[in-house]
Amino acid sequence: MTPTDAHAPSGATKKDYGRAGRNLPAAVGSAVVLLVAIAASLAFWKPAFMLIVAAAVVVAVWELQRGLATAGIDIPEQPLMVGGIGMVVVAYFWGAPALVTATAVTALVIMLWLLRRGVDGYVKNATAAVFTLVYVPFLGSFVALMLAEGGATGFERFDDGVRGILVFIVVTIASDIGGYVAGVLFGRHPMAPVISPKKSWEGFAGSLLACVGAGVGLVVWLLDGPWWVGLALGLIAAVMATLGDLCESVIKRDLGIKDMSQVIPGHGGLMDRLDSLLATIAPVWLLLHYLVF
């Protein structure tokens, strides 16, 4: 979730957090801890990063299961979690075709699993479960595809896969920071007032400028790619990160909840942090896979 759409944690007032809409010290501290863990795993042993991705998939599925339950939707979290971990693993070691197959098999297992509950609510629960499967494990597995660009069994610290992950994360963070700064300082015109009252067109412009700047710089410097690929990457990342944030806001408003959970101090739930990342990773991987790597 980008800061232009931030909300204060449950029980807080607007006065507590001002226009930032969040507990900034807690949010910054949590973000630093997460980034250090990611950087350490990428620097020392690539498969360790896959453990972080798999854990994130499990927590995100748990959060969505809890959120959907508030609307009377009961998705089967066990096959979603196990299948999601399997999808991350096969994507890392065997690539995109294996990921597609694993996704289809997991969807079938979920539908068969739900047969045990009988007829009542089957379509509703199965539809929500497959939605969750695509939204979290499938999109999250593109992170594994990106990391495997350097060779799934390779041990070079900064191969194509690691550098691609760094570009993806930094560009998405740039969207977050650019949107936050521009939204707080200049935000006057709401982008989607019904869905996300604090998101502004000025914030989106800040995200766009920050993403393009980061994209061009990182693609040229870190990936040794053409500048225009960095430009395209920045434009795509800014748009997709914003759309991912809006989609997450729609889901929460439809379910009548503020945050998916409170597992990350200052941020809310993990899904409140993953929304823009999940929406951005697939197009970024496609762009880099076919035009740079």
C-alpha cells in the first residue's frame, strides 16, 4: 500500500499521525528490519530469500482467509498454503511452465477439497479460493522466476536474478516514497475518493517521477540495459503499483476492514505491504526477461 492511501492503525485518530496517516517511527523501523532481512538473504544465499517469499505467501493467505471470513467466505487455507509454497519452489527450479502446471493442479485440489463441505457455499468459496491462489501465490511466484534468472542453483552473489530482484524492490519502494512525499506536500485532487480518499493525482505524479528516475538509473547502472527499458519499467511500475494499491483498498472496503491484520507494526497486515509488489512483479519480470536478461 502506498503512503498516499495510508490509514492510521485501529484506534488511532487523525491527530495522532497527521497527514502521514500512520505511525511513522514504527513503520520505518519495521520496513528497515524487513529490508535488512531481504538484503542479507540475497547477499549470502539465494535460496534463503525463497524461504522469505514462501513465508510471506503463507502469512498473506492466512490474512486473506481471515478477511474473507468477515464476509462469510471460508476458503481452505491448508491447500492454498501448501500449494502456494510448492508453486514458489517449482517456479524457482523449473521455470514458468512448471509454475502454470502447479497453479492448475493446486486450483483443482482446492475445488476437490471443498467438495467435502457439501453444496452450500461451494461456488462462493471456490471462487474466492482460486482468486486468492492467483492473487498471492501465483503472482508471488514471479519473484522466484526473477531470482532464477541467474540460474536456480547458482551461487554467484550478484547474478542477473539478484540484481533483477533489487531493481524490482527499489523501483517499487521509489513509487511508495515518491507518492508519499508528493501526496503529503501537494496532494489536492483525489484520484479515487470512494475507494481511497487519501490517494491523489499529485501523489501519483510523484510516484511516476520517482519510478522513472529509479528505473532508468538502475537498469543502466545495475543491469547494463538500455535507458529506454528503464523508462518503460518505471512507467509500468508506477501504474501497476498504484493499481495494486487500489485493488487492495477495494477488497478491504468490500469486506469492511481497515487492515488485513496487525502483524507489521506501523503498517498493518503483510498484504497491506505486498499489494503494490504483487501487482508490479509480473510485468517487471516480463520486461526484464525479454529485453535485458
